Amino acid sequence: MTFTIAVRGLDCSKLLAANPSAGRFQMRLAAWPLKTEAPDVPRKRSSRGKHRPLGMEILYEDRDIVVVNKAAGLLTIGTGRDQGRTAHAALMDYVRKGNYKSRERVFIVHRLDRDTSGAIVFARSEEAKHILQENWQAAEKTYLAFVEGHPEPSEGTISSYLVENSALRVYSTRDSNGGRLSHTQYKVLKTVGDRTLLEIRLLTGRKNQIRVHLADKGWPIVGDSKYGRKIRDNKRLALHSHTLAFDHPYHGKRLTFTAPVPDTFHRMAAAPPPESKPSRNKPEPS
């Protein structure tokens, strides 16, 4: 039996142990006491079947917020250069049930990069949006990322001033006047051949922050053609917003949501290291 549980402060290293026979992660439920009472945050489902937004899974919704698991490749909201299909537009149709005259709306609270998957929250009113954004520094955001190389030390904090140029490329600078100070915590969870699975905590939330900081250290995210290198066998950026915790804008209670680990990560974590594969030029040892 498989359980999906959102637990604040859960150590991802206990979740992300590869199961060689199944090629998937297994959750060790004995690592913490189970509660028999009803969960604090019910995972509500909606009956709006035909208007369910494509490219997203609804993790939770009430009259104030909607939390979704966004797919990689989907914009959060349209930009001047790109007005394609977006999470915001899909959710607008979802809450309006296809009725363009409806007063129902959703509002942007924060963003995920187009190529990043995972948990993201939208507000259902301007009041909820303002309350969430005013308290956003207290939100906790944890990501999973597969990177090239073996980070040393195995955990630490990366800090730099980030600035964006006219080509919309973000880079680090030593100029405190020209950039915004940014901090990214990382921790090694698993090494797979020449790659490493990291747990990342954002202490600040700048555009492309995780991607730039890891690339600066020589550990670009797998599949990052902008700040690393595009690899043919990786069709997506290996960056996922795994958990998101914030205070509810109405009752103020702390909520934590977990976006399931993508299948791509399971396959990468279960892959044998390169040296274990037989060479095409040499016969296998007898």
C-alpha cells in the first residue's frame, strides 16, 4: 500500500531511498508516529471534471487559495514575449467553470520557472493575495534537484548578489549596489554515478536563483540548457518544488503541501552508475 503524506519538517532523505526492484522510492512510515485523528489539511477534490486544468494536479483548494502541482514546461503566467498556455489561465477557467462572465478569479502569489515542476499556490481573492505576499518571507520552500557532479561539502549555503541583464539572463555579481543578495541552502541526499540528488531550501526567492547558484559552483542542474548544458536523454529540467509551507491568509494556521516526486526523478535515482554498465568495445568478464 502506498501513502502520500505532507508532513512539515519531514527529512526527505528518509523518503528518497531507491528501491532497486521497483525503481521507485519507498516511504518508511516507521520513522515517525502516525496520528489517528483527521489530518489538519484535508486534500480536497473538486467535481469540476471537464474544467479540470491541464498540466496541473489540484493538491488543495478552499474559498481563499488553490494549491497545485504544476507540470514542467508550463508557464505560471504569460509574459510580454510568451503568451502561451499558462497555469494562471487554466485555473481561471477552472474556477469559472467555463463561464467567462463569472466573477471568480485567481491571483498570482509567487512563480515557478517554466521548466520547474511542483507545488505553487494561487489566491482566490485580492485580499488573500496581499496577505500571502506580505508574509511570504516566512514561507518555507523545499526543492529537489539532480545536478551534475558531486557537491563538496555535502551541505552548505550559497550566497551571492544576483542581477538580470537585457537578455533576461541572471548572473552573480560582487556589486552589492547592482544586485540583490540571495541565499540558497543545499544538502546531498543521494549520489548516482556522476550526478547527485540535492534537497534545496530557498532562503530568498529570486528569479532563476537555484539554477544560477548551482551552476556557479560547477554543479549545474541536469537538463539546464540555459545555465548548464542540454543533454539529449534528459527532456526536462531536473528541478522540482517538493514542499511548500505558509500561513493560511484567513485563519493563519500553518499549512504544508507536498508535490509528489516526478517519475523522471525516480528513474534517475534508480539508474545504475555508468561504470556498472558493460562496455560496447570490451566483452563482459566471464
